[in-house]
Amino acid sequence: MMPAGWLESPLATIQGSYNWKTMIEYLYLGRVGYDEGLRLQAEIAALRLENRVENVLLLLEHPPVLTLGRNAKRANILASDEMLTRRGVTIHEINRGGDVTYHGPGQLVGYPIFDLRSLRNPIGGRMGPVDFVRLMEEALVRLCAGFGVRAGRVAGLTGVWCGDGGEGGPERKIGAIGIHVAHGITSHGFAFNVTTDLKDFSLIIPCGIPDHAVTSLERELERAPRPKELPGLEAVAHEAARQFGIVFGAQVLAVESLAALRAQAAADTPREFPAEDTPLSFPPEVERLRGSGDRPVKA
């Protein structure tokens, strides 16, 4: 039985219903500056909009940065601007859902640049943003399970959580999720704490939730009765990509480099979608880099 407040996993409804015509190409990029991460999302989103690449999952880590989503309150940043400057932490206001989030070394960040029209929800219909977020959560829950760490979803709270809210205290957030969807194309994604220095979360009220702590895979393994050895961030990234393939029912292909992805895109002929599909537009981050605007579509 699941703990009170936890939600049942959707995985049982999708196992055995894989569509191997769907593909996820993923790249592990190591440490990337946040501005560069936005630029890469813009570039790949443009290629996806032209149907020159498959669904792409970027996996990386960032230097210390705070990001403010559409619903963020500046008051949830507890540190002064002077303190953030001394610690080398930058702030970015972005167009994903959610409140304030911290990114830093030891945290696996995933940016899925997916076309929702290429995916189906667990009951076979076209996938919507909420379905997409739920399956992202499921992939991270399974990622935790692979290391012997029990995690789940909490009713009313987006993300991935450890603990059951019982005698051990409130659930601890190990994975934050915030996406943006513009006419079918997703951007932004998840932040999963692997060996993240949890003291850095004292700079903020994480995700605007003051009564829940944050945790990491490293910290949870210390609690596990039979802890598994924690590999490096790149190995965790590869396992995360594998779990995305399982949960989204797709083939997963590791791409050697951005240059290889760009070469593939240059060689591909754009593919046509059925006429019934909705025309696409760029996410605002893409539009700002291209020099035009777009109205956001909330996730």
C-alpha cells in the first residue's frame, strides 16, 4: 500500500504498449552554463519544429544558478543580491512552470525537447502537458528505484519525493520539474539531485514550499539498508535516459556530440505530420533569441 498522500504509479498502464516508431535521442553534455543551456534549447527546439531531429533529451549540470518560473515569488529567494554575488550564483527569470529552483554541481538537469504530437498518453490519446509531467516523474521514480531508493509522487505537489511523511518527517524532494509547452513542443524539464550540496538550497525556499526539505540520491543512499554504490553523474544520466525510454515507450539513442546531431539535422528531410495537428510556434526563450515574441502556453 502506498503511503497516505502518495499517488499510484502510472507505469502499469503503459507497460507493454511501446511504440518503437518513437525515438529519443539523448546527449550528455557535462557542465554547461545556464545561458548556453537556454541557447541550446532554442537551437534544438528550432530543429524539432522543422522535424529535422527526433525528440531530444539534453542531460547536463549547471554552475550555481537560481531560476524563477512563471509563478515564482522573489521573496522565496532568501539570500541578498550581495551574498549571491559573493557565492557566484546568478539569477534567471524563465518561462517554465513553478517557483524558484536551484541548479548547481552534482545535480542532473534534463531538458526534453519533445513534440507532444509524437507521443501518446497511457490510455492511447494524444499526450498533454500534465500527462508528460506525470511520466517524467515516473522516469525519475524508477531512476531512484534502480539505486535502491524508494521515491514517489505526492498528491498536489509536482516533483519526485522520498519519505512518506510519517515518523521520518515530511517528504523530501529529490527531483524538481517545471516545463514550458508552446503548441506542442516542450522545453525546460527536471532537476535531480545526485551529489548536490544541499546547503545551497538554504538560499531559497525550494519551489516555494517551506515545510518540505530537499534531499539527494547520495543522502538517501546513506539511509538505505542495502545501499548501492553511487556512480558518477554521467552514468546516472545514461540510466535516466534509459528510464525515459521505458516510460515513454520509445527507442533511446545516445548521440555522440552536438556536432553529430547538427550533421544529422542538416542531412534530414523535414517530415510531415497529419493535417489535423496544431501548427507549432516557438517557446518564448526561442523567440527572444530569434528576435520575435510568442504568447506562452501554460503547462
